[in-house]
Amino acid sequence: MTTACSQGHSVRPCPCRWEARPTDYGAVVLPLGDSVVHSETDDCVCGPTSELVPNPHGPDGWLVVHHSLDGRERTEKPKGGRHVLMPAHYRKRPVVIEAMQWTGTNEADLQAWTGAGRFHAIAPEDRSDDPDQTAALFVDANSAWLGITTGEWVLRDSAGFYPCKAEVFAATYEAVAPVADQRVDVLRRVADGLTRLE
């Protein structure tokens, strides 16, 4: 049986007879034979370029979602509805930041690095709000002082200084060799390669 999609393309039952498929939107479960193929392009919703998702504009029906080669996604316009934008996937750009850990004893080092009046230890008798907060850092993005605990990291990027919990830092960042060390390492590898050629 051939029918038409919301854009007027003829569609036919999918030869794969796809039953279920996990997607970024949850599992889409279809009765056998209910998935579709665009006759013009032969794009099967079971394939890498299209998939069928529940119609968000009504209690029943499905939309064919096309995934373009540039990673953007669009859905076909349902009858009487509007285009639905679907989320695309993005990867965070690699960013190198500077960081120094607050050890509880390196107040002078952090003050020298962050600048005058931006970091200070909190005396034990002054820790009434949160006894675990042993220092305070002025964060430009918030225009406010934030308390930090011993072991937290102070980070600097293009937005300024901000604190980061030790477990978040460990899961997010890894050490980067200084640029000078990287250049020396490259020169050593080149020299080793030339030596082997001789």
C-alpha cells in the first residue's frame, strides 16, 4: 500500500519491517509494517539518514525525521502543524585553561596569581555560614564572592577566575605540557627520526 507523507512524497511500507529502535528521543516502537520508505529517495527510517518519531502535535501519528549530512536535523511538517526543530549533537571545543588547586596553605600563591583582593583564606572563627569553606574567591562572571573548600581548584579562562570542585576537575581536565616542553619533544622526535635515517 502506498500513501503520501505530509510533504506529498509517496511512501510505502519499509522492507525491513522494523519493530523498535532506540533513538535520542527514547525508544520508538512500531507495529510490524508501519515504518515507511520514501519512494523518491528510498530513504528507510531504519537507515542512517532518517527515522520515525512520534508526532508531538497530536495523540497519534509519526513524523519522518531527516538527518542531513551536516549534522542538522529537520522534521517533515505535519498536516496543520509547524516544523519541529530537533536537537543536533555538538562536541565541546578543546579549551586550555590555567588552574591552581587550593591546598589550604597556598594563599599567597593564589593571591599572586588571581590579583590583589580576589582571593583570601577564611579564618576558622569566621566560617559561620559553612564551616567547610576555607577560602573565598571573587568571580567576575557573578560579580560575587564564592566560598571554596580545601582541595577545590581555581580556574582561569577567557571569562576570568572561577572555582571548580576537585571531582569535577578530575573528570573534565587533564594536564597539558607547557608549550616550550611540547616544542622540545617535537624536536627530539625529529632528531631521533633523522638519526635513524643515517
